[in-house]
Amino acid sequence: MRSLEELAAKIPDPGPGLGEVGAPRSLTVGWKTDFARHSVPLSEFRSGGPGKDGIPAIDRPQLVPVAGVDFLQPQEPVIALELGDEARAYPLQILIWHEIANDEVAGLPVAVTFCPLCNTALVFDRRVRGRTLDFGTTGNLRHSDLVMYDRQTESWWQQFSGGALVGELTGARLRRVPARIVAWREFQADHPGGHVLSRETGHDRSYGENPYVGYDDVDSPPYFATPNEDDDRLQPKERVVYLERGTEAVAIPFLTLRARRVVEVEVGGQRITVTWRAGVASALDAQSIGDGRDVGSATVTAGGRALPFDQPFWFAVAAFRPDVRVVR
């Protein structure tokens, strides 16, 4: 199993040369992306080690019924997605190796994504400007977060925001679909007729094992330096519930949620309820994901309706939304 240090040692040196419009050649070679179009400086992107599709997305997810699953421990984290009459679970023990699953649920094309470095687990509607996109991994990072690309235009997309930053679709934004991380036992109890992403991915990976052992130590720095890393309102790897409504962004520390269990907060003029519950293992702690320490999980609703939110590390929120309001 390669450590983070071993992966970092494999990051290629971009060298002195620059490719088109000032982008390092190491980032532009092999791409059909229109690098003349970009909304952020290209210098903010850097290689994460693997190249384009070096972390392979899952394009034809194989599903198994809940009753047929024997590879998950009760406390293991899964991304729970409920659309129409369908409920699906995407185990982090699989997504930690693939980061993206292109799927269709209840007729809606979705991208189920997970960035281990930021602990961001987000689901997006893959329809943009009248077409359905398929996503892969660029192998690059921005502010330590996954940078995706669509195979139709090879535009680059920031996973944290769902926004296209480089290429033909620059300025477009993916619609978030409500989803949440829950323990396998919870999904199993709530959706006995549901389905689960199978380990039959077509790739040979050590599913169930964590390649980032100890990464979520609350005092440790992010993988790469990030903007506003001196924002000490919270510790870098502290988990938070992060949500946006309108132009306002709010972060609620898990430590606050663990103590209070339920937090009522107004965001963007809307009253929102955030509920925390114990019993969900960290995917980024122990070598075996099922043995990860209990970090819990959250639910975010308004008037009983589920809202999109995320549970990232604080450093990612500080990097992308320095104006965020912290609720304690």
C-alpha cells in the first residue's frame, strides 16, 4: 500500500517550460481542453501524482441488492442517495479508490464524487446546457481538492463547488443533488429494498482498505498548502457541516454538533435544522475502513425537506469560502 509520502514523491516536476497560455506543460500535455478559457489562474492547479484517469472513474456501476451485501461492516460510511422510489448506497471503501461514479438513478444522470483529501462527498446532476456529461479525474488538484473533467469537452471542474474553471464550459455549474454519509447499518435498516455499488468495478483495488491511513488527524496539515491555511477559527482537519443558501455560507463544527445534537440556524433567510448522530466510522483513519474511529454524521433539512450539504475538513472551507460564518 503506497503512503501519501510515496505518492507525493511521484509528483512530476513541471520543469521550466510553459505550455499554452502559461499553463505548465505537465498539466496540458494530452488534453484537448481549451486552456485559453479559464476563470482562475492556471498556476493554481498542480499534479496530485496520477495522471489523467490515473484514478479511474466508475462508468458502468454494478449494483447489488442490500440483502446480498456481505463486504460492509455495520459502521462503515456510505453515501446515501434517494431519488424517487430508488435508494442507493455508494461505499466510501470503493469511492476512495475511484473518486467518481457516473450513474443514473430514477432517470437522473448523476456523478457521485468523493475527494479523500478534503473529505468532500458530493452528488451532482450531470446535465449541463442541454447535454449529459460523463466525468473523469484529471489527476490534478486545486487547493488540495479533486479536479474533475468532462469527457465531452474536457473542461475542468472543481469538485468542491461543482463549477467549471477551465475550458469550453468555464462558468457553468453543476446542480447539487441532496445526499449524505450514513453508516451501512442505517442504510440497510432504512432501505431493505435498496441497492449498493458493487466491488465488481473492473479494477483490482484493495477495497475495504484505506490508502490514507491517519490522514484525518485533526492537527495535521492538508496534503498541499492551501489559501487561508492560517485561518485558525478551527483546526485544519476538523470536520464541519458546510452549507450554502443564496450567497451565504455557514460551517458548523462536528464538535459543536456532537455536544448539542441538534442545531437550528438561519442561512440565506431560511431556517435550517442540522442533526448529528454517532455511529459512522471515518474512512481516513485506520488501515481497515471498518475499524475507523466513530466520527458520526449529519442530516440537514428545512421544513422536513433534505438539503444539499457537505461534511468537509475545515481547511477546504477556509480555502474556497473564506467569508464563511462559523456557528458554534
